Amino acid sequence: MSRDHQEYEENVGAYLLGALPELEAEVFERHLETCSGCRRELEQLRVASEALPRAVEPVLPPPELKEALMKTVWAEAAEREEARPKRRWALPRLTPAFAAAAAACVLAIGIGIGIGVSQIGGGGGKTVAALVDHSRAPSGAASLHVPGNKQNALLMVQGLPNPGPGKVYEVWVQRGGQMQPAGALFSVGSGGSGSAGIPGSLKGAEAVAVTAERDGGALKPTQMPVLTVKLS
Amino acid sequence: MRVAQGGDPRAFELLYDRHGGAAFSLAYRMVGTRAVAEDIVQEAFLSIWRSKVRYERERGSVRTWVLGIVHHRTIDALRRHLVHERRRASAEGIEERLDSGELTDVEAVRREEAREVRAALSALPGEQSRVIELAYYGGFTHTQIAELLGEPVGTVKGRMRLGLEKMRRELTGATA
């Protein structure tokens, strides 16, 4: 126990409760390094201070909080991935599913449209690469992360051209062959990167698609999709 | 559980799913407005994601660690510029509390823990529970509390320490 223990021991409670101003807290932390008596008391009383948050009445956070948080997280994860020497979505895994999807896509969409499908499973969710119309977006790539419960999927794009003056990209969900607005609009930055959270569930959805539409969005797509993510 | 820090977004999502509710509840209890609580929780979780703070297993559970980060950030926010914002707390009145119909087994256990902690707090002499609540949930410093209560700083710090010691005994069943 240090010689100045008595001077500092009264700070233990205030420190644990966050009641010491920053400078005093730093001084106390330095004292803790040399005072076993204060360290011992701190560890004992921590049981009580750490119980305090448990006394709080539970309040539901809004779903938008998670959406915003995960949007940032997925975007940053994509940036990190991009910064690596090899881009995962530039080199989709060649699996039987990929081959079948690619063949189907060639038949459905025709020459001039770039194709790439990869699924990164695990944890119940999946990430699906998009089929991009490379005649309009030569360096475009995109992937859709669909959580295990199919709620609040996140679309991430890169290399898309600017949608044009007064226009934004609009996300569509295809069900029963019909395109419905997903309620998600997005623009892209200078590198063509962007992301969009898709509110609600993708249960029963056949595909997610993106078109450039007038600012504010449209009720029906006015052009062929610049990218499509097949889900079934 | 594995703690997601700057790694797998799915592991991070799981971390939020498990502890985001408790984090939001704590921040909301402290600042009293949903918008400010949302900002704080978002900042706190992003700091975890960006690995600016590290989880040390020896310092306790992941939940305790997350709530500690949220508590520090909320105190910072309160002391920086949000002190007056929270005074409008009572006017907001749009809380969405979990009702008993939504309780899972885990949540039911947490409710029971909450009852125990509240009981330990309310068993303290009023002057001790007051300083603890003003400090922990109110984000006030010991000098601010001393001014509010018109008591010497040494008395306030002493009550905090004594109060925590009594709570510890109450919660752990330890004897003096």
C-alpha cells in the first residue's frame, strides 16, 4: 500500500461512478498503479458499480439505429476489402451454383451484360454478388447482404456511374415477376461507391434490382436494371 | 462469444443484437432523449467496430464492457454540451418499454437482476443512493454534486464509497 493511500482512498467510489473529472481520474489511475490497497478496494466495489446499469428500465432501441449502424459497418468492411490486393467480388468463386446461375443469366439477359454470382454463407445470412450490366457500368460491382432472418438487407455497390442530373438510384424488389419499390434510394460517391439499406423483409423475393430514376424515386422502373441480385 | 472489432460484420451484428438494447436503455436513462441516446449508442458501437477500444476478458463480461463504454461516452456527452438537452427528458414521453409479453427467458432473468439491483439501491440511506444516482445516471462530477447538495466534496465522495460498499454486500450476500 502506498504512502499516499489515505489521500486517495476516498476517490475509489467516485472513480467507479465516473464522478471524477478527467484530470483527477488520470491522477487516480496513476496512483492505482502503485497502491495495492486502492486496487483491492476498487475490485471489490466494482461489483456494485457494474451492477448499476442493470437497474435501468429496458427501453427498445429504434430499428433505424441498427440499420444506420450496420450500413456504416458494411460500407467500412467493403472499403477494407477493396483496399486489399485481391478483391473478393472481382473473383467470384466458381461453384456449380455459379455456373448454373451464369448460364441462366446469359440466356435471360444476353450478350453485353457482365455476370458474377457468389454466395458467402455462414451465420444464417448470405452475401450475394450482383449481375451487372457492364455496357452501362463497365467497372460496376455490387453485393447484397441478406441476414438470416431476411430482414433489413444491405446493398453495397462500387464502380457505378453517376445516375445523371436530377436522378438517383432506386432499389426494387421482384416478387411474382413484378418489380416493387423497395423504399430505398441511394446515390454514389466519386468512386461510384454507395450503399442502401432495404427496409423490411426479403422473404419470398425473387430478385433485387437497381435502376436510375428521377430524384424522389418512381413507382415502377422506367429502364432496364443496371444491376440485379438473384435471390431464388 | 467472439467480439467483433473491425472484422466480421456479422459477428458485430450479433454483438449489437445481444447488447444494443441494454446499451440504449442505459444511454436513454442518462440523457432522457431518444435522439441523443441513439447518437451515443451508435458512436459507442462504431468505436468498438473500429477497434478504438479493446475488450479485456479479465475485466468481466462482454456486456459489462459494452455498457462501460456506453456509460463513459454518455458522461462525455453530458459534460460536453448536452446537459441542457436532457432536461427536456420528461417532455418527450414516447418511450417504448418492453412489456412482459415480449420477455424472453434471458430478459426475464435480467428483469430479476434489475429488481435485485434496485432493491440494493433503495436499501441504502437516502443520502448515499442520491449521490450514487446523481453520479452514475446523472453524469455529475463530485464537485457538481457537492454544490447541488450543499455538502463538502469529501462528504460526497465518502457517501459514494460507503454506498457502493453497502450495495456490494447486499448484492453478494457478504458480511461486513
